[in-house]
Amino acid sequence: MGVPKQRHTKSRRNKRRMHLYLKVPVLTRCPKCGKPRLPHTICWNCGYYKGIEAIDILKKLTKKEKKKREKEMKAKETPASAKAQARKEEKTREGPLTLEELSKK
């Protein structure tokens, strides 16, 4: 077995170890629930990937946790659906807008 004839310096040792460090993971926001997640992976909070439910996360929860999670998810979805309904109503209206309707915007 080979034995080194001379000691390696700290500089040489540190140059070798230059690439050995932890990297900060890049996180993105889930479009469904808004929690941070790794890109190109399923969101472990809501179970969706690319707008499609990949896993049912409510199945493994207890009754109390399931009720709480459903309530949170419903609260997140409600403002978006209310805005969508308002847009649909605006599109279905016929005729010119009155001054009162213009002031609401």
C-alpha cells in the first residue's frame, strides 16, 4: 500500500473540498394552496401537481385534521370563485353601463 512521502498542505486539501457543501433548495409556490414546494413535484399540502389531484391527502388524516384541512381549502377557493362569478356576470350583461355600475369598479 502506498504511503504519502510528504504532507498535503491545508490549501491543497481545501481546494479538493471546495465543492463539498450544502446547497439551498430552490422552492416555488404551489398554485393551488400557495405553500412552498420543490419544482416538478407534488405539493404535499394539497396533493396537486399541474392542476390535477395526484394523491388524496385527506385519506390518511384523522377526522379532526380532515375537517380542519377541508375548511382551509374551502376558504382558499372561495375568493377566487367569487371573482370568477363576478367576471361572468359582467360578460353576460347587455347594454351600456350606468354611472352606478361604473363606480363599483
